[in-house]
Amino acid sequence: MLHGRPASAGTASGPARIVRGPDDFDRVRRGDVLICRFTDPAWTPLFGVVAAVVTEIGGPLSHAAIVAREQRIPAVVGVAEAMSVLVDGTPTTVDGTAGTVANC
């Protein structure tokens, strides 16, 4: 189990989708858990598709945290090494209230 900063409350599960940049956006499917280094405004459309968001850097005022709260999807930010520890496509549960992320 990985730990980070709670950024948007709630719990959601889905396949982990590791996204390194905009070139990977077309890999994201409805219900995926977005795993990335950080987000910026170009990433905003993905928030309408994914079940939850996990970023390696960021805090409660980061882009990922703010947009996740607006979209009412769970988010955990500041999860060190999330992109290297979590396995793409593996069922993943995000608890945005506790700040935890677990591959199942």
C-alpha cells in the first residue's frame, strides 16, 4: 500500500492507467485510475473519464487536487514513486480520504 496526501475525499477502484504525458491520453478509458507525475490544465478532460487520480507530486492546492474535488472523484497526491510501483492495468483502489493507494 502506498501513502500520499488526501486531496479529494472518497474511494474508487479501477484498472491503473499510467500516463506519462499527453501522448498517452488515448490509452485512458472510462473507470481507469489515472496514475501520473502531475497534471496541468491540458489534463482536465481526463478527469471526466477516470474513477480516481493519483499523482507523484502535488499538494491540496495542486491542479489535480482542485479539479478532482470539482469533479467529485477521489484523489491522492504526493505519492512518491507511484508510477514505478503501481502496475499498469492492475486493479487499484484509491482512498482519497485516508490518502492511500493499493494495487489489488
